[in-house]
Amino acid sequence: MMLGRSVGLSEDKIHHVGDDDPPEDVYEPSERAIVRYGRRSTLEITVDEETYGALTEHYALEQVMEIWALVGVANMVNRFHATFHTDVDPETLQAVEAGDQEAGSCPLPMPDKP
């Protein structure tokens, strides 16, 4: 979650980024639409009309396409690392561990090592 912290996500937002339905008191409606889309398109592949409609309530088509691309690239990179069990470079690992010590551990579970 170091990346989330680096772009200014609050600890509350980081804590709830894995929720299927993020809390209304933590995320703005436009942010909730993105989180729900990211989870739905990652976990279920198919995006239902309600999820798509929530995006288009807050974002123009070009912005929805940018959100789609960002989620897609993140999934591609994550699947690459999951397939090839890549190691994190020591500098990044040190920064992540320092951030976790400062803010507390990340609420999302770490993947099991092979």
C-alpha cells in the first residue's frame, strides 16, 4: 500500500480498498465507483450495468476508458509477478516495510509464498 500512501490515500481508504462495497463515509461516490469497478472487473471479469453506470455518473467516456486501462495494466503487472514469483528489489522492500511500521500493517493479506 506504499503506492496508495505515496499518492495521498488516507489510512481509512487503504483499509477499505478491498471491500466489495466501500463505506460511504470513507470514499466519495466517484471514488466508490472506481473501487467497485476495479474489484468487479478484476475478480469477475464481467462488469454489470450498475457498476458501469456508477462510473458514467461521475466520469466522461474518455475518463472511464482511462480507468479501464489503469485497472487492466495493474492486473497485467500483478499477474506477471504472480506467475513468475518475482522478488521485490531491496530498496522497494525496505520502503514498504518502513511505511508499514509507520502506519501499521497493510489490511490486505499478503499472497502465500510458493
